[in-house]
Amino acid sequence: MRQAVANVGAGALRVAEEVGGIVILTGQTLRALVPPRVDTRELVKNLYKMGNRSVPIVVLTAFFAGGLMTLQTGPFVKKLGATALAGWGAGYAVLREIGPILIALMFSGRVGANNTAELATMTVTEQLDGLRALAIDPVRFLVVPRVLAMMVMLVALTVIGDLVALTGASVVGHAMLDIEWSTMFHSFADNLRPYDFLHGVYKSIAFGAAIAMSSCYFGVTVRGGAVGVGRAVNAAVVAAAVSIMLLDFFLTYLTG
Amino acid sequence: MSIDAAIRLRDVHKRYGHHELLAGISLDVPRGGKLGLIGPAACGKSVLLKLICGLEQPDRGDIEVLGESVLRKREPELGPLRQRVGMLFQNYALFDFLSVQANVAFPLEQRGTISARDILERVTARLRAVGLAGSEAKLTAELSGGMKKRVGIARATVADPELVIYDEPTAGLDPVTTQKIYDLLAADQARTGATVLAVSSDVVALARFVDEIAFLYRGHIVHRGPAATILDAPDPLVRQFVRGELEGPLSEARA
């Protein structure tokens, strides 16, 4: 019993240490943005690498996620004779919840994990010390462009994903449930509000920040060579997933 | 601080867990001087160099470099001092996202005070000097260990720093290249008058380059003397180490 309590306590301390570390790195990142001197070459490189190359996987995921929403809700709305609400059901779920969360989790697994692995490898091969020895602040040079790129690109990918998911919902509705294109379109247009879309966008900004800060934190604080790099990637993905779920709950609760 | 000392360490302590790696190091390196630092593996030589660069902080003691304290300063505050110091890392610390040329140009570009044309000229000359002409476009992952070391030397010295710190400058190099590199470092030092602190396991080659050698053992500097006579140092511990003898006080202490 005593050992179990000790283990819980040690685990809580570890989590507190990591949360504290992420908060400190966030503070350093914000401080590095004043005055806003960002290495544009690094920023553009990261925008391309993190955003452009993520489009195919986001499109694929979003299309089927949208289609799935129609598959799940379609039979019920048809049974109740409420096909005019089929688009609303799928669109509401996609824009406010499924789209931002699913794309953020995909982004964390692809971009966040890659970012942690890159930074962690640079840390264990002393490249961060190399930057510091050359009077270059690693936070300003490496972390800031990555954080900005991840936040911007997750929002952009979420917007693209939303559009693709609505398309997927319409295609599946038409092909598998015989719902007319125009019915789906009017269902979206008449029932979804701009705020439903913006609600997802707000969330994706918060998710992007969470993924960026956790992936950078575990990358720059890694210890222990190749094994440490693996552990850091694992910790970053888990931390990002937990952060996304917690942020989603509280943002939904607070902003409706 | 005396104006003659480029590096001044006073009672520097550094502990990792329960192991006190540095247990009260006091050391001066005169301006324009060349000091070699030797000692058994994992005795804290590289850590000492990182403390001097402000990359790590000591638990206790004072460290002054080129007349400035490196203790308890934030990264931006250390920037101006670090621009006056060049450091070669034991494991190269080359940026794997940049080419050879970009690695060497990096410290000059980041200063933002030198024209692109001048940077290119200086980088080309430096790469030629370390025998890497023609490798400018290669990525560091494509280089052998010895080539990486030479890129690291080029990057550490391209800005003509006042203090150059070399951590194993010739590890992984063949004897001929080792001598060429030391000749290059000596010529550089003669040209710029820079202070040099070098750690190397190749004591014989190091002794030909530096003026003095200090021996770090169990957290203390136990010997410091002229490099030319290091093979005949009065301390039997040092003598055994530099001669690579299997029998002696070093072996007994390890046992």
C-alpha cells in the first residue's frame, strides 16, 4: 500500500515537473518573440515540411471521417424522414469536434513526433550546445519557428480538413444513402452557423500550441542517447494527446 | 581579475548525483597562451570546457573568461562573450541540417556584420586550410569522423576568436593529418594571438602544440608544467599516464 502511494506520488511529481518545464519553455518562447525577430528561412522550411507534406494524410482522414458521420447518422434521419438534417448532423460533429481533434491527433503523430525526434537527436549530438556556443539562442532559432509553423499549419490543415470532411459526408450520403446533393448542401447551409466553423478553428489554435510546446519540450530536454530519443518521442505524443483531450473539454465547456 | 588571464577558474566544483566530478579546480590560462589539458577518460575534461563556455553552470566557484564572469547569466547576456570564443566539440556538434560550407559560414552569417562575399571568401579559405576544398556542398552526414572534426575546427576558428577551446581536435585522424591539423592550429594561433585551451588524448602531438600541460585527476589539477618535459614529469601518476605504462600508481588507484 505504502509503495503504491509512493509510486503515485512519484508519478505526480514527474507530471508536475514536465508541466512546469513546458510552461517555462512556453514563457521563453513568448519572450523570444519580443521583439519579433524570427529566422524566416527556418520558418518557411518548417511551414513547408510540416504543412504541405501533411495534406495528403489529412485529406484522406477527413474524407472518411466526414463520410463516417453520414453513415452513422444517415439511417436514423432517413427512418425519421428528416434527411434535411443529415448534413447538419455530420457537419456539426465534424466542424466542432471530429475535424479539429482527429486532424490534431494525426498532426501530433506525424509532425509532433518528427519534431521531437529531430530536436532530441540534435540535443544528444550536442547541436544545441553548438548553437549556444556560437551565441545563438536555440529557443529563438529552433523552437520559435517550429511553434509558429505548427500553429499556423494545424489551423490551415483543419480548414482544409473541414472542407474535405463535408465533401466526404455529401459523397457518402449521395452514394450510399441516396440523399440528394442539394439536400446535403442546404442542410449544411441552413443549419450550420459560422461559429460552428470558428469554434473548431479556435480549438485548432490551442491544439497546435499544445502539440508544438510538448514536442519541443521533450525534444530539447532529452537525456540518454538513442534510447532517450525514443522515450522522448513517446512522451511527446502521449502528452500532446492528453493535452488535446483536456483542452477540448475545457474549451467546449467554456465557449459552448 | 588580472588583465593577463584569459581564463580564470577559482575553486570550481561540479557534481553529478553523488559523484563530484570537479572538486575545487583553480586554473589560470594567460592571454595568448596555449594550455593543454589531459587526464583519464571521464575525469571531467569536457565538462570543464563546457563550464568555461557557460554551457553548464558549476555548483560552486568562480569562472571568468576574457575578463567576464560566465556565472548565473542568461543566454542573451552570454552572447557577446561567446562571439569572442570558438569551441570545437568532442562529438563535432555540426548542424546536420546544413552543408559543410553553411556550417562553417554559420557563425559569421549570424553576426550579420559581414558581407556575403567576405563570408564566402573566408569560408573557402578555411575549408582549403583544413583540407576540405571540394566538400563544400556535402551534408555532414556524408562525412567521415575525421572530416567532421576538420569541419568543426574550421567552424570554431573561422571568426578568428580571442579564445579557442578544442575538445579532442585530432581524435579519429591519422598521424599525418593530425600533424597537419596541429600545424594549422599553431599557424592560426601565431596569426591571431588567440588564447588556446586544448583537451587531447594524443599527448605527444598535443605537447608539440601547447606551451604547458595540466593533468586533471579525480576532480583536481594534480600537475601543471611545461609541455616539452611532460614525458619526464616529476609526478609518477602523470608520467605513467603520458607514457601509457600499464604498471604504476594510476593502475593501483584504479584497482
